[in-house]
Amino acid sequence: MTLNRFNQEKKRNSEVLVIGGGVIGSAIAYYLSCDGMDVMQLEGARQADGASGHAAGMLAAGLEHFSSEELRKWAKRSQQLMGPLIDDLKLHSEVNVAMNDYGFVVPFLEDKYEKFSKIIDPAKQEYLWDKSKLQGEIPCITGKAGGALFYPEEHQLLPAELIKAYIKGAQKKGAAFIDQCSVSRLLLENGRVTGVETNQGIYRADKVVVATGLGSDAFLGSIGIELNTYPVKGEMVALSMNSETLHYTIYTPDVYIVPKPDQEIWIGATSIPYGNDNKVSASALNTLLHKATGWIPDIREASFLRTWAGLRPQTVDGLPYIGAYSEVQGLYLAVGHYRNGILLSAVTGETISRLLSGETEDEIGIRSFSASRIIKERRGIH
Ligand SMILES: Cc1cc2nc3c(=O)[nH]c(=O)nc-3n(C[C@H](O)[C@H](O)[C@H](O)COP(=O)(O)OP(=O)(O)OC[C@H]3O[C@@H](n4cnc5c(N)ncnc54)[C@H](O)[C@@H]3O)c2cc1C
């Protein structure tokens, strides 16, 4: 994503610096600028080059596994924010994020229907589809499927377009965006952050929000902060279907099939902890295609488009670091969104904006994500 460099030469001071131009840094820039703050985002490469530009774009708060109840609730909140947010973004940015709101379908094999009909919440009976309903809704599903669970609240979109929308929306509110600007060091005076040093010189602000995903430890280490985030590699493949046969997103425990505009489908994803490169292996492709064709046999006739791999930023305890880092005044973290950063971008932007406006972590209900928990861990306090 190339941005105009108008502000690059002129502006060196702002109220808030946001470091990192992935979906998290861009959502934060959008929310802060909507709140009237003077915001500048610095991105070391190009916006969306990190994990965010490699995601599937699913907003699956109901189906994804979360490490804690607090995180699940936070994800749910984000999902609720997304609908009106996308409308606002469309208005302000004119970017179409291609929101697909057909819902997600979790198919199961013949013999499982009885089991699901006994355990499903009676209020949700209509979301248990039998074989004929499933085949009516998704004619291209395998004949081996005996039914499905339907999740109408799960949606999906184009992640790169969402980032573009956040950025354009924030620019309209006056935020400045600089790419190819890598932060090497935080500048501190008397326990307060005063700015950052970059390959393009010094930028100053009283508040700095770090949203650099897996890049965070590289420069936070210089002031003694070690988040120990680690990559979980994910590989995906995109195909072109011969006709628009799939509207619902198919979500199973070991593969998802995500229909996108122009008859594309995206199939994902592998999950390789500490995988630290962007190569796609032949065996990953083989596995993904094998699992996907097991559910949608027509995929065998699709044309190959491209593959890619991305690195999800995971934390040791599976919870993101969100909020003020109490040992350095003015420093905030928003790091470690693992496999749900696209979904969590809205609530992260909202939360950072509330914190910078003076609300506390307790008031917002995000205590277990506190960025300061690493200080306690270091001191052996639990
Ligand atoms: C295959 C795959 C599928 C996924 N599918 C989904 C999905 O369907 N739904 C979902 O919600 N999530 C999904 N995710 C997860 C999601 O992509 C991540 O959680 C999210 O992108 C994290 O966003 P981020 O902004 O924190 O990190 P990033 O996107 O990695 O952004 C961090 C940015 O910081 C920049 N940076 C780093 N160091 C510096 C520095 N020193 N100075 C300046 N800039 C710096 C980087 O260049 C980068 O652009 C998926 C991920 C993968 C890999």
C-alpha cells in the first residue's frame, strides 16, 4: 500500500504516535482520529505487509477458540462493533471491504445428526440443518455430509481492504501515515515516553502506541520489555471456481473454505508454531486441497490462483497485551492478536481510544490483557 508522503517532511510532532501499520495499528489510528486526536502512524515496511495482509478475513467470534472467557467476550464485542463500523468506514473511506454476511456453516458426516439434535440448545434448533436443508442451501456440498450447524452471526471480509478503509477513514479525520519508517528505539525522559527514533529520524509524541505484532520485541527490548511473542505460521491457497456456487463460509475443525468476490475461494490454513518464513510447502497445499475437496468436491475443477503464508503473532499465555505499560508513562501496547486480529481490530481500536481518554483497564473490563502483567511475571508476582 503506497501512501502519499506529503506529511513526511513536514510533521515531526503529534499527540499520539502509533507504531505498526497492520490491521491493529490502522484500527487504532482510525478510532483515535475519530475521537479528535492528532495521530501519526509509522510503519516499517508497507501497510498490510505483516500478518494482516495474509489473513482470511473471518470475523468468527462464535466459532473460534479463545484462551479465556474475557477474550471471548471481547471478541463478541468486536463482532458487534463491526456492522456499524463497516457502514461508517464506507461512508468516510469509500472502500468496499466486501463483507460477506451469509454466515458460516459447520458441516458434519452422516451419523452425527442424532448427536447434534440431542445437544443443541432448543432455542437454536433452526440452526441445526438436516441433510436436505444443507443440500438445498449448498448444492455443491459432498453427499457424505449428514447436516450442518449454521452460525448466522459469523461474517467475513477482505482484510487488505479493511486496512485500507481504516487508513483512508483516519486520513479524512486528519491522521498522518508514513511507511518505510522503521522504529529502532523508544525515547524516554524521566520515566516518560517522548518519541521514537527511526530510520527517517526522530518523531516526537507524549503518547506512543505499539502495534508492531511480531516486530515488537526487537525494539522494546532496548528499554527492558520482553513480550516473548512468537510466530504461528499459516499457509493458504486461493482458487477460482467455475461458477458462483458457494456463498456460505465452510468452517470445520481442520479446514475453512472462504468464498470471496469474483468466484474466488480461499482455503486455509495450516498452523505451525515457531514457523518463521513465508514459504508454502507442497505438503501443506496437498493437505488443504485434500480436506477442502472432501467437503466441496467441485473444488477439483477450480483453477489455481495463488498461495501465501503469514505469521500470526501469538503470546505465551494466549492473551493479547492491551493497555498502558505502567513503568513508562505514555506507553501503550496492542500486541499479540494471534489468529483473530482482523476480528479484534475494532474492539482494540475502541479500547485504546477509551484508555487514552482516561478510562481504566478495570472500567473497560480488560484487566487480564494488561500490558503490565509482564512486569509482575518478571518480579514473580501472580
Ligand atoms: C494465514 C492466516 C490467516 C488468518 N486469518 C484470520 C482471520 O480469518 N480472521 C482474523 O481475525 N485473523 C486472522 N489472522 C490473524 C491476523 O492476521 C493477525 O492477528 C493480525 O493481522 C495481527 O495484526 P497486527 O497489526 O498486530 O500485526 P501485523 O499485521 O503483523 O502488523 C504489524 C506491523 O508492524 C510493522 N512493524 C514491525 N516492527 C516495526 C518497527 N520496528 N517499526 C515500524 N513498524 C514495524 C510490521 O511491518 C507490520 O506491518 C490470520 C493470520 C494468518 C497468518
